[in-house]
Amino acid sequence: MKKFSFSLQLLLGLVVGVVLGLVARSAEVGWLTDTLTQVGKIFVQLLKLAVPPLVFTAVVVSVANLRNVNGAARLAGKTLLWFMVTSLIAVAAGIGLGLVINPGQGVTIATEGAKAVDLEGAGTWLDFLTGIVPTNIVTAFTDLKVLQIVFIGVVLGAAAMAVGEKAEPFLNLSRSVLELVQKALWWVIRLAPIGTAGLIGKSVATYGWDLLAPLAKFSAGVYVGCFIVLLVIYPVLLAFVGKVSPLTFYRNAWPAIELGFVSRSSVGTMPLTQRVTTERLGVDRDYASFAVPFGATTKMDGCAAIYPALAAIFVAQVFGVQLGIGDYLLIAFVSVVGSAATAGLTGAIVMLTLTLSTLGLPLEGVGLLLAIDPILDMIRTATNVAGQMVVPVLVGRSENRLDEAVFTAPPQPLDDDAPARKAGGSAEPALA
């Protein structure tokens, strides 16, 4: 397999998964469906296993690293501002697309049997806001409440900055744990082609056209909306704001985007995203160590902008609810302010629940979309990951923290010989 680039390995896994899924479904091979399901499930479990220590140590270290960056407050402010601006543009595209295609118009789905999804801490804004602060530090980690882990990491990282030298043992421990978790996660990432075959194969074998047909227009709308962000909005920002080549950006960023597509996890993709951002896109390492982890947990243009906008319009049309201009403005507000609710691994379900509850739409609408969520989550996460690299490039360019020679150089294997690795970090397998 070393003869093939990592991107090609993922593509081969995708093709194999589709073929096996079609065989399992058409020939009704139950054991093959079960095998694909278990392979995909184990891969996702391995990713989730690394999430609590990865998010916590990455946030602590990234916040503490800001003290080594000149103009840290300005950089952080610019980054968060661009997070909000790009989310606003993306949700506007989602709303516009929804008004054009009317995804729920003419859809005949039995809504009587749909059940509201009861997600703790996701029903209302009050639930969301109070859910940020953990009542028990241990359960924040054991129950995989990513947003609470981010909160703890930010507080302790800021405290470490304030304490100074006395906090160095804690920061050194956090850096060591981060390196260990990233090393272990790289081993999991190397299994991504196998995990891809399982995840895609299970989806093909399980979700047939009979299930997808009533939601075909909505599903196509989500993919089209994400492609508008990926192929129109981001390239325009890169070309006219960042003054860099969009084609070069996507050529260099492709491994992380592809892994995001198949893994459906922004946090699980974060180690690769960070290495691509520094070693292929040329963003300053100290700045990227802050921007990428925060992007992986809060920057969700696919899950928190395009998807909830289209889904809210879909649910409103299916249930016969008329939306007005004020409702569309509310969708935009929720997407920009509440995007942290997606928190890297919770997907878009929490964000959708938050959006529907804010608009007063039936939460049973979430249940209607759950069946096809894995199919939609692939393109949503790929869009998320791309945005998590676009913003550091834009800010890095404006702050002279982007090495143009690295950005324009031919893509190099992400291995120990890469020049950018001299700033620290562990050796990893080459990913082309």
C-alpha cells in the first residue's frame, strides 16, 4: 500500500465499500452487511476513544501557545471574526438554495409516526448555554461532552498563561499527552481506508433508494449547498481576500478534506488538518496550533450553516409551517452564534434541534432526517474541514504568517523530512 498515496488509498476504500455494499444489498448477504457494519463501527469507536484527551490537551496547549505569538489577541479576534463571517455567508447560501429548490415541497412522508428526538442539552438555548459549563468534570469526559471539554481546556489554558512559569509542569504534561494521543490517532488514521470500506459499505447496504427517494431533493440540496461553499465561496475568498490560488489550496488540503469526508469527524481529522495547514499550506505553526483546534470544535459551515438552513426549510414545508423573513434571520443568527453546539463529533443533530426549537418548528422533523444523516454527514464534515483550513490561510496571509514558498511548493509527503516539522511534534507515517 505504500506505493499508493493516502488519498488514493481512501478512494480505493470508498470504491471497495460501494461494491461490497451493493453486493450485500442486491444478494441479501446478511453476514457481509454485518461485517461492514462492525468494521465501520470499530473505526468510529477508535476515533471517539481519542477525542476527550485530544480535545482537552489540544485546547490547553493552543491557548497557552498564544503567549508566544506577537499580537495574539488580534490574531484570535481575526480568526473568530472570520469564523463568523464565513458561517454567515454559508448560511445565506443555504437559505437561498432552500428558497430556490423548496426541498420539502411535494414530499409525502408519514409524519404521524415521527418522534421528537430528546437530546439532553440541545432542546433550547438555555439548555445549550447551561450545558457549556460542566457540573462534573469527570462526566464531561466519560460522556464525551465535547463542548464542556473545550470549556475546561480554555479555562485551564488561560489560567496557565496567567500563572506563568509555575504552570510549566502542567503544560509539559499536556504537550506530552497530546503527542501520545496524536501518535495513537495517526495509527487509527492509517486504518481509514479499511474504515471507509466499512462505513460506506454499510450505508449502501442499509439505505436503499426506497428510503432515500422521498428525501432525494433535500439530500441533493445539502450536497449542492456544500459544493457551493467548497467550489464557489471558499475559492472567491482565497483568491480575492487571501490572494492565493484556490487550486493550489485544494491540491494541498485534499488529504484532510478526504479524510473528513470518510471519517465524518472534524476532531478525528484534526491532527491531519493541522499538519496540512502548517506543512502544505504554510501557515505559521504557533498560530495554527491555536486556530486549527478551535476550528475543529467550533468552525462548522457544513453542519451548522448549510444543513440546518436547508433542514429548517424542509421541516417547515413538510409540516405546513410558513416561514417569514424574521425566521430566516433567526436561522442565520443560530448558525453564526450556535455553531459551537456541533462540537466536532456530535454532528449536526444538536445544531438542527437547536434551530428547530428556536423557530418553534416540530422537533419530530429531526426524526425524519435521522435515517439519511450518515450520508449527508460525509459532505458536511468535508466542508467543515475545508473551512477550518481556509480561515487560517486568510488570517495568516493578512498577518504575514503564511509562507508562500511552502504554499506554492509541490505537495510533499507529510513525514519526518518535511521542513516544517522542525518546530516539534512526533514522526508520523508518510501521507501523500
